[in-house]
Amino acid sequence: MRHAPLPAACLAAALAGAPAGAAQQAVAVFGSETSLVNVAVTVEDAQGRPIDGLTARDFVLSEDGRRQRIDLCVRMGDSGGAGSTTLDVALLVDTSDSMLETLRRSQDAAVRFLTTLPNAQELIVVLFDQAQRVERFDREHPEALFERLKNVPDGGNTALRDAIVFSLKTLGTSGGRSALVLLTDGIDTVSATPEAALETAVQSTAVTVYPVAYPVVPGGGGPDPRTAIEDLERLARISGGRMFRIPNEQALPGVLDEIVADLRAQYVLGFAPEEAGPPGRLRKIAVKVSGHGKVVVRHRVGFRLQP
């Protein structure tokens, strides 16, 4: 038996007339107690430009090959009324041996990114090496991030997969959309989290992952850099995000601007999922856009409902 979805027109009207807290509740995501599963979707033309003005009628969404009725269609970058959703963001900063000095030179770009995000509600910064240190980003006192990076001790291995899972759990209390931006060289040396467990964790949340890969420092140990990059690309793909490779920290501001633009361009589609099968199984998602010529559609490849 499926959850009973609200008609799209009724849901839009409810969002438009409801207080902010009720609007956030209406777009809650990925739990067995919620009526809708939300999918962030980016639609671009052949030149990579976002396509504006789409409605639920323009999308065809299927779960495991079966077409679903779209009960919610909102645009991330819009402000006010039914056209907006909140956004919670985790910025993961790799402070291990191979990355610390590079990240200290990148902190201006990180602060600028955190202060320009669309509809941002909760902003956290996770500094990690073999352990994680989480901080709430204070828009009123952004210089505090500089002080934290300045005081991070040198040395440390890298538990990259552990840090991602930790951040997913931290964002898991959110009722709105979430994004995870990862600044790292991709090398993981000491994580206890297996790769398969990390993928399952990503598929069990509504977060979009944006890895930003710095060059690997020669002689740093760890896995083959090519394998590390492939792992980051896979995380981006399964979550509907984008993978970026940069030659140095001077390229970071432009990449972070691209991520902000990508988040602004996202649509969020909500549908009532099928209930057949065990709650933790992977359910595949496909989204198409009709009537707009050749377009590129990017979204998460599937989801897992939690028991």
C-alpha cells in the first residue's frame, strides 16, 4: 500500500499559505514516516545552461521502471512562497598532512561560498583527518573559520569515508534539502567504513555530493590516486551531484561559484514511493523532461527508504 499523496495543486496552495515551519515539513525527505520522497533534479541544455520555468507537467519520473505521479515540484533558487525550499550544507575540509596548508590558503574562498548559498538554513563545517571536528558556520563572525583552520594541528592520517558518513548523519536531522561539498585530494588511509557501506549511506539520504579534488601530493601513501578520483566521481554520480578536479587552490573560487549556481538551478520533485519489498532495498529512479528538445538531466540514481 502506498502513502496517499496530496494533489499537486493542493500541495502548492498549502505551501503558499503555510508558515515557514510548515513549508519545511511539507518537503521532508527520505524516512519511512514521510509521505513523499524528494529528488533534486538539474536540467541543462546542450550548452550546459540551466533550463528555467519547468513545472511538474514537464517531468516524467519513474521508480523501478514504473511511472510515478509528481506531487511536488519546486525550484531551489526561488525565494518565497511555494517556489522555495531550505538548504542545509556541510563543507568537509580535509586537514590531513597532504591537504592542510593548501586548505589554509583556500579559506577566503570557503567563507565566500558559505555566505552566498541560496536559501541556506543550516551551515556546518567539518574539519577532518583521522577524526572529525564539526562547527556551525556563523555568518555574523565568518573570521572564526579562519581561526579554527589556523589552530588545526599539523599531521594526521585521512579517514575520508568515515568523515562523509559522519557528515551525512549530522545533516540527517534536516527537514529540507541537503548538500555536501568535499574539499580533499581523495586519498583515504585509515577509514573503518567500507566503500559499499558509504554508498548505502549516501543512497539513504537526500544529500547531493559535490567532491572538489585537489592534486595528490607525491609520496603521500594511501590508495592509487586514480582509484581515489574514481571513488569521488561515483559518489557524485549516485547522489546527482558534480565532481570537480582543480589544479591548485587558485581555481577553487570559480568551482565553488559553479556549485552555488548548480544548487540554485535544482528542481525538487516529490512523489509517494512504492512500499513493496524490504525498506532498505535500493529503488532506482529515472527522470526525463519532455517537450524541451535535447536536454541533460542529472539526479540521484536511486534511494533507500529507512525502516
